[in-house]
Amino acid sequence: MQHIVPGPAHALYTAGATRTLEAAAAASLPPHTLMQRAGLATARLALALAPHAQRWWIACGPGNNGGDGLEAALHLQAWGKTPLVSWLGSPEHAPADARASHARALAAGVPFVTEPPADCEAAIDALLGTGSSRAPEGRLAQWITHLNALNVPVLAVDLPSGLDADTGRAWDASVQATHTLSLLTLKPGLYTGQGRDLGGEVWFDTLGVDATSHPSQALLNAAPAPSARRHASHKGSYGDVAVIGGAPGMGGAALLAARAALHHGAGRVYVCLLDGSGLLLDPGQPELMLRDPAALDPGTLSVVAGCGGGDAIRTVLPRLLSAAPRLVLDADALNAIARDPQLQTQLRARHARGHATVLTPHPLEAARLLGCNAAEVQQDRLHAAQALVQQHQACVVLKGSGTVIAAPGTRPVINPTGNARLATAGTGDVLAGLIGARLAAGAEAFAAACAAVWLHGQAAEAWPAAQPLTAGALAQHV
């Protein structure tokens, strides 16, 4: 059993792929083996998480997730605990494994209760698992409400009930777990959309099944390898970044991206403001070199375009799309492309020419590019990111809780780092600058995006609790 924390990569499997793997494993094992292993793993983790809890409410659904809960109750009772089981199933309609677990629980004298107890000290959610295909209703919804009202540890078996395993979309009635034990495989929905809010701390047990022969649908983003600078190097060894943006009233966005690129190691950083201010110096960061956009040759640079660009960014995009070998498109650059079919054609052509391109939309910008609304993007973030890749033939960083990074010819990754402190103005500009610095240093687009997103989120997690996180501070910290 593993406690999943940000760091190493892990394979992520959809519910359908998990069922395929489960069927293959079950065919090679004695009947009921996987459910018994799942119940034992659940009980062991439950005991470790709440060792002093005596009375456990185990809410069991009618399917195999409920069977896992019934098996867990058997072990908790054998270890001297008092499991109080509420079961929504019936022996006539339950799947064969769950029916066998119910018979075993009855034979062992496990107490069953028809109503949720008010005085339990811990609880197990074994209601739905990956079987959430419609909004919970009736007693199921009532039990979810009761679980959420308990001020006790709640361990979800496989997934918090009501959370979609593939997308991270949650019904209004969904369990807010303190811990989740993902069984057999890790599911994408635990790491994107509402999954990180509902799943709590995630644990993982393979149940003794090797999944390596089954290809996964996505990966959990991994911590980038630390990089060391050689003594025999100079500023030209780490590339040049140009940030083009900062329309009237929005110059701060471009300066934030530029500062992030500088502090992340770019050798030289140029700032091209589109506000016509003629600003020659950033007093807070004199290392930045301000230039006229028309005088800059994008063919030798890694360019970050669109941060606070307003409508003015539209006039410079054709040249950037044509000439910049490494290009990060953010904010208003994405909005301009969404409105202009000619720019979209130029963007798609970059891939065939071997140019590196990274798009960094938030959900609303992604929706504009896809011609839908933000709610549709959020309903299936993995699908939305992959649709953007297909449409534009570029690396895509779909920002949000569980940022998705996808690129042509690769499995997408979901990033596990970050928190709500990043929900403040300017942090997206900082991320664009970080990606630009990585591209300038020689990383290919997908690797640059994965590393920058991981470090951006990790910096927010490591931020001292007593200090407010601003984008300016973040740019200097990463």
C-alpha cells in the first residue's frame, strides 16, 4: 500500500480500463480473491488512520464497492472493533462476489443497521466507488449527506461516492472524504476537477495485480530532475526569453512573466510592452531589458506572448507564429487565436515545421478555443486538453485544479501539485514565464511544460502559511 504524494510518476487508468484489468486478474485467481484483498486493505488502512476509533459506520452500496466494505467490516470486527453496516443491496440482486461477502458478514455476526448511526467515531464510504454514473438519490443521497455531516475520519473505498473516476466531475451529492484508498489502479478523477477537494489524502493498493501489461490512459506528473549549472557556462548558455504583452493598463502581467523567466534561470530576458509607454526600465528588476516589439527578431528567441496583451497582441501574432522557434501562448494571445481562423491555421502549421508551441489556457480560454463553454471543459478536463492538442497540434497546459498537460503523440499527464493560493491575479503569467525559461534552456515543449507546472504548484504548497502568496513573490521564489 502506498501513500500517494507529489513526486514520482504513477499510471492513471479510467474506470473502463480498470474493469478490463480487474476481469483479467480475476480470471487467473480463485473466485472472490480480489474482493477479499480489497476488504483487507481497506480495514488495514482504516485501522491505521483511526486506531482509537471503536464504533465504525460502514456505508455499503448494492454493488461490488459495497462488497469491499462488507469484507472490511469482517476484519474490523475480528480486530475488536464494532462495525455498524448499512447495506443498500439485497442478496437476490447483488453481484456474486458482493453476495458472498454479505453471507460471510452475516455468518460472522457483523451487526447491520438500517439507519446511519449518530455516534460513530469513524466511517467507511463503500457506496459507489467507480460505479457513479448518475446523480445519487433516495437513501443513497441521504447516506452521503450523513457521511458529510459526520465530524469523524471518512475513508472512501476506491473513490468518494459521487465522483467520476475519469473526469473528476462530481454530483451535488458526493462524499467529502478525509482519505481515499484507490484499489487496483489510480484513477484520473482523483487528481483533477473536484477530485482533489473530495478525495482527501490518497492511498493506493494494487491488490497484488501487475498492471504494467495494460497501457494507462494518463500519468501523474512527476517532479522534475534537479538541474545543475556547469561552472564553464555563461548567460548565453541558458537562452534568451522575450515576453511580449502588457497592453495599456496591463503592463504588470508582462513584467510578472519576465521576472519569472529571469528567476527561473533564463540567461537574458527582454520585455516588449504593447502599451506605448516607452518604459526603459523595470525599477524592481533592472536586469530585464525593455525593447520595442518591432525591433526584436523572434527567430532567435523563446517568446512568451499574450500576458496582458489585450487587443494589441493580435497585430504581432502573425510574425511570432511564423518565426519564433519556441513560443508560449497565454491569455489574450489565445483569445485572439480563438477569434481568427487565419491565426489558427498558422498555429497548426508550426508543428509540421518542428517549432515548439505551448498553449496555457484556463478553462474559459480553452472553451473559446474549442467553441464551447467553460462548464463543458470542466466536465472532462482530460478530453478538453486532448481536443485542443488535436485541434492545434501543440502542447497544451489546461490550468486549474489538477492541471492537465497534453501534447501530440504523448500520454497526457495530470499535475498533483498546487493549491488554492494560486487562485490570485498574475500566477498564470508567472507560469508562462517559467515555461519560457525552460524552453530557452533547451527543453522540448512537453517536458518544459511538465516541469514548470510541477514547480509552480510545489512553490505554492511550500509557501509559509502565515504569508500571503502574491504573483510577484511567486515569480521570485520559483
